[in-house]
Amino acid sequence: MITDKHQIVIVGGGTAGISVAARLLRRGHSDVAVIEPSEVHYYQPLWTLVGGGQAKASTTARPEASVMPAGATWIKNAAATVDPDANTVTCADGAAYEYDVLVVCPGIQLDWNRTEGLADALGTDGVSSNYRFDLAPRTWEFIRGLRSGTAVFAMPSGPIKCAGAPQKIAYLASDYWRKQGVLSDIDVHLVVPTPRLFGIPAIADTLDTIAADYGITVHTNAEVTSIDAAAHKAGVTHTGEGGAQTLLPYDVLHTVPRQSAPDWIKSSPLSTGDAGGYVEINKHTMQHVRYPNVFSLGDAGSSPNSKTGAAIRKQAPVVVENIDSLLKGRPPAASYNGYGSCPVVTSSQAMLLAEFDYDLNITPSLPLLDPTKPHRGYWYLKKYGLPFMYWNLMLKGLA
């Protein structure tokens, strides 16, 4: 039973959904609906600074109603299934919405339970994660309270949003401990599943130097796969050594959940059908490979770019342009080159801004600054410039 029909239905009222809705309305598309159950909209990139004691959690949250573009129909509901053959989305309460064009951007799913012991350990006895609004302040509490012992910072395998976040907090914590004069009494470990700290060699070289300067022991090709909260030990699996496992003791553990597409996307005809289950799209046009009236962007799409808000900023105009072309009977002409931006905070005063495309070519927005080195100016951009641009320009379809 169809509840309602809209020309363009957008699933997700996060960064991607709101940006696209605002741009579509500015282009003159008047029948735009956004399916989003949340009452609160978060600016998640600042959660790293919250965990590092450099920002307040309250500054990252605003009412969803305040960012919903005027003119959009807000469907306060959660999408549950999609039938792209019938052009319908059905919500959790059974309401079904028909569409001419569907934009799928519900974000990424945090799979806390895929790391043994993690879900139960969160928020207690030194275990935290900046990937949750309520836990980022706990991270800061644990960091501030540690004067000696062992701190472990871990990154999971597979695509995650803001891939730099798991190591940024390690640098912020180490910087704080150094300022407190206790860094020499803390054994800091950084566990990453990749061969190096970054996929671009020149940037990886810089991060190697920064980690060494803090005295951080870096474990590459490794992943925290279990947590024994009672024993205060993290099980580390070393992928490069035939799956060998070691135990790392911890007093503070900052970890990040494995991530995947939302379950309802995984089980839908839109999915890639693999473990990640993302919406299968052309990585340049953002159009679904089997259903031409379906588009996806942001963290739920299969495009192999870095999953960041900066990527969405470049994807949104492409999606809107190609929707416009589709509705006018023309082939998609706009193309996304894979641009992603990873602001790597290296201390409470400096940040490295890694910008790159699908081919990992460095594509700096500010070419006067060496993009492979941290700069103080980038720090101000992270704390003040980017949040201002997000709330006042990006979500309004102006940037």
C-alpha cells in the first residue's frame, strides 16, 4: 500500500542527504522528500577533538529540524526495505513511498559486535571510542586520568568513515601526556591493519616520524579482534604472520568498530552482494549500475574513495547534476574523481591535510602549504573553518 509519492526521495538526513536536498531545491526541484528518523544532526568530524579535550561535544549537535532545507518534505521514519523494480521504499512502520528518483545515503553501520568483547567494554575501565557522541567525552576522561601505564589505539580492517580518526586520537593523547610531563611513563601502541600509516608514501613518511617522536610503537598489518575487559587485555591478530595472535595489556584503549552498509541495504537488490554490502554504483557518475534512477553517495556507496565529509562535498554536485540530466532524458555528464580529504591532527597545534583522488594523487586545495607536512593554519581550519563551512554553506547547498 503506497502511503505517498514524491518525485525525488532521499534516504538519510545526514551530511549527504541534506546537502543533496538543498542543492536539488536550489535547482528548482520542488518535490523532494527526506527519510530520516533522527531528531539530532551531528557534525562528527569534531568528535576526535572532543576525545582529545580540544572541543565540547555539545558544539557538534543541532536539531535535525534546523538543518532540514525549507521546501523539503521530512519523513520522520527509518527506511527498512527498498524495491527498485517497483520504485518504492518501505519504512519501519510499514509506510511505503513511491519515487521517480531515489538517492540512497543512510550512512554507514557501526558493527560494534564484530569485535569480541567490545560492545560490553565500551565506556568503562578505560575503553572508549570517538565514533559515538556519548563516548567521545569519555575518551578525554580516560586520557586525562592516565599518568602511567599502557595506552592502545586501534583501527579495524575494511572501509570506515574518516580513516585517519583512529590514529589522530593517538597523537592528541600523546601530545597531552607530553605537555603533562608523563609521556615517558606511558607505553603507547598504535595498531593498524595496513602496511603503513597512510596509503600515500610521502604522508606515511611524515606520520612515521611523528609516531616515533612521541615514542609510539606502531603495529602494522595487525588488528584488535577481541577485548578481555576483566583482564585489561586486547587480542591482536597479525595478518602478515599467518593470523598469529598476541595480547596487549592496556590501561586506556581507544578502539573503532568495524563498519559496513546498513543491514537493510546489504539484503536489498541495490547491494554489491559482498560482505560490505554497499550500494553498487558507478564510481564516477554515482548512478546505480543496474537501476538508472537510483543514486548513492556518502558512506553507503560502493565508490572506493575515502569515506569523509569532504568526499560528499564533491559528490553531491555530481549527483544533483546527473539527477537533473536523468529527469531531462539526457545521459549523466557530471563525474566525480574520487576526491577525499583526511585531516590528520598531529598535536593540539598542528594538522596535516591529506587531499587525494582515486589514484592517490595528492590534490591540495592550498598549494602554498606542503600537503605532506603538518601546519598550524590547518589546525584552525579543522577547529573553526570546516565546522563553519559545514553548518552555513555545505548543508545549505552552497559549498
